[in-house]
Amino acid sequence: GNFCNERFTHLPDVNGPMIKPPPPTPTLLNVLVYSLLPITMLSMALLLAFWMYHHRKPPYGHVDIN
């Protein structure tokens, strides 16, 4: 050939963009806490509301106790 790339030099940029590592994946404990805790609290609130409703309601709704 004619040696067209005879004086080719490659000088890479040393201070180029740094590749950041991906964020750590959440652990199983974090997933369980963030999913089961709200479900448990909502269930407890619904059970408390249901119990309060039936606890305050007179046993005979159509009979006036007073």
C-alpha cells in the first residue's frame, strides 16, 4: 500500500466522562418493609373502624333505648 496511516497517533482524553456505577438494588428487607408496613397499617385502621362502628351501634337498631 501507500502507508496512508503511517503517522496516525491516537491520544485519548484521560479526563473523559467517568462512568458512574449503577445505584445499589434495594434489599429484600427494604422491599418487605416498604410494601407490608403500609398494607398492615391500612388493615389495622379498617379493622379498628369496623370494630368502633359495631361497638357503638346499639344491638337493636330499631328500638330506642332512652
